[in-house]
Amino acid sequence: MRRKFFIAILALLVMLFVIFPDITGNGAENGLLLWFNIIIPSLCPFMIISTMLIKLNVTSFISNMFYPVFHKVFGLSRNGCYPAVVGMLSGYPLGAKTVADMYKTGAFSQSEAQYIISFCNNASPMFMIEYIGVKCLGLGRPALMLLIIYLSAFINSFFEPGRHAEEVCESSGGNVKKNYPLMEALDESILSSAITLVKVGGYIILFSIITELLQNIVATNQIAQLAGAGIIEITTGGEVLAGAGIPLYAKCVLASAFCAFGGMSSVAQTSGVIIGTGLSTRKYVFAKLRQAFIAAVLAVIIFYFV
């Protein structure tokens, strides 16, 4: 049944692409520029270095540094601290990719891997502060948006069953057998990162086209446009939100919810990088929806007083 539903959606999209080639072209161009100008420069260096650290099996230094705090706050094992740090600093979908890469080495259990991607895979600090906080909302204190995302992730972690997971190969950092030479690790890291970035670019372009179609021909109501754009892709959703004729207070609440969820584009990106691991996209979506609700409640409270 679900397969037939997706086939029907794809058939509808193909029809819309043929009927509205100009709108489709504009959406594809916007998605391509977003991917080339923003996503590649911000994610590519993180991906290469992070993958190299995993292949060279030197993530233990960072894990040991953050373990005392992250174990108490998030209930993480020692090996689980590294992907949590990477996810919080880099943004979608690098947190999930790091979890998937380390889980494949046996660094932690499946339950902990599922738990980590539920809260560490968030929008990057620069995106939340500079793009959402300053460009889209014009806030005097844009760091509040980042605070809401991190705080909602922290609260959301208490609802996940993977907290306080057992340590797995703590001393070795996983079951990595191969001793990678430096240049081989670099070469494979660049190739792996390039493949992931191409996947991310494809998802961004596709969802940018869908958002463009939504804005131009599907929804004429502003509320529907706002909700649709924010749920589909948060970058475009931020642009639509910035031009909406609603109070700033409401914009902040909606932006917090949209960014905590990440949009269907980030869900698709995350699903793409965890393929073959056995991790559940459905559980991830439920966790992000819950985080979106928590973020909206926090935004209501925080921005009311600010």
C-alpha cells in the first residue's frame, strides 16, 4: 500500500514537472545554488576530516574529552560522544552520517546509534544564528534560536529508550581491524564524502522543486504556504517565513519548530546516509516531530519574556 502511494506521488510530480517546466527549472536552480554555495562549503571539510578520524581510529581523544559531561547529560557511552559533538557542530546530515559510519565499525550498539541520531542531528549553529536568526528573523539576540534547538534536543533525549546504553568496545573504539595508511584514509574519506554530498544535493534539488511548485501553483493561502515550505525544506521555509505578514513572535515560534524538525528534505538526507545500517527512519521522524513540539513550546516561553 505504501509503495503504491509513493508511486502515485512520483507520477504526480512527473506530471507537474512536464506541465510547469519554468517553475520546475527555477526550483532546481535554487536548490543547485543552495547546495553549491552553502551546503558544500559548510559540510565538505567536516565530512572529510570526520571520516578520516574514524578510519584512523583516533576519535577516542574527542570522546574522552566530552565523556564526563555527555555521559551525565545525555547518558552516552564513551564512543557515542564523538558523533554527538560532530552532529551539534556541523548540521544535517553529518551527525547521522557519523553515527552510521561508527556504528558499522561496532563502536556502539544499535539502540544507542538510534538514540544518538534522534538528538544530535540538527541544523548547524551558523545556519541557526546567521541565516534564521539574523537574515530571516532579524533578531537582536539570534543565539536564542540555537539555544532553543539545543535545549529541545536535550529535553527530547529523555524520551528516547537508548539513554544509558551499554559500553561497546570502549577501549578500542569499535571493531575496526584495518590499519589505514594516512593517504589511503584521506582518499577513501574524500570519495565517501563526495558520494554523500551528491546524495544530499539530489535531495535538496528535488525538495526545492517541490517547494517551488507549492508556492506557485498548489497553495494560494499564506498559512498553507508557510506550513508547506517549512515542513518540506527549512532553508526555503525560512525565506517564506521572513516575508510573511505575521507578528515576529509567531515567526520565531514557527521557525523554532521547523528547524527542530529539519524538514522532509533533511529526513530524506538522513535516511540516505543510514541506508544499510538497520537504523529506523520512522523512529527518527517520530523523535524529530517530538523535538519540534518541544522547541515550539520553548520558543513560546522564551520569546514571551525576551
